[in-house]
Amino acid sequence: MYIKDHIVRIENIKTLHALDAVNINHKVIALFMTCEGIPLKEFEVSAILNSFDSLGSKKIPSKKVQALLKAKQLSEDDDTFPCPV
């Protein structure tokens, strides 16, 4: 599954989470998001919500986070690397 064009905006993820919190069927959530211009299917809503819920469940050492951020910055500054996905 590709991350949909606008689903990366935190407001949309919060909307999905809020609708799920009040036990609205994922098929209905998918239809609502499609009407809002973000075509989603029921299984994609479930996958996004499951991924969202698992975020933050495991913490990594700050040293590793700093190394990842530095590597990202280095790749952004270097024009010889291909564009990241």
C-alpha cells in the first residue's frame, strides 16, 4: 500500500483516529475520507490505524535517533544521492 497523497498530514490521521475511537466502521471512515478527496479502502484505514497505534510503543536510544537525523541531513545536502522515496 502506498501512503495516500494527503494522509501524511497529521490532521487526517487524527481524523481517522477520532472516528475509530467512537467505533465508526472502517468502511464508513474510508467512504468519508474518499468524499474528502483522499481515496481509501477499508483495509487501508485499518492498516493506518494499526500502524498509528504501534508508534511510540518501543523507544530507541537518543544516540541512534541523532545518528538517523544526521544521516538524513547528510543525504539531503548531497546532490549526488538520488531523491529519497
